[in-house]
Amino acid sequence: MFEIVRSVVADAATAREYMVRPMSSVLSAEEIRDANTRYHDVAADHYDSKWGIDFGDLGLSQVSAKVRKALGHEPGHYARSLEIGSG
């Protein structure tokens, strides 16, 4: 069974209809949280190796090289720092 859904657009003349299959049931917030937690627990075990993250000598040399490249010179020693990341 399908139902027709009209997309919402600024110009009604360009609105399109498309077929979607209705969902039979919706998961509760607790079920979604449980699935996300279980996935995260499994994925976290392999995250560092998957993305090549290394906290040893190799990682230190890679990060140092990137900092030297970004600064254009050998980095000094700083009393404070700010980590900026994304992901």
C-alpha cells in the first residue's frame, strides 16, 4: 500500500508528487536509544584503528608534521592549548 505525498516547495507550480510506503510502526525513544547504544559499543572498539588514530610515536610524529606544516615553522611549547575537532 502506498500513499501520495506532495512535496513542499516555495513555488506550487513546481510541486511534485511521489509514492511513499507508510511505516508500519514507529520505534519508541527507548528502543532507538538502545539500538544506538548497542551500535556505539560495538563500533567504539574499532574506531581508532578504522580511522588510523594512533596515540603512540607514530601519531605524535604525524600530528607534529601537520602542525609544522600549518605554522610554517617548528612549533614551540605552549602553556595552554585548544583542541578543535570535528566528526
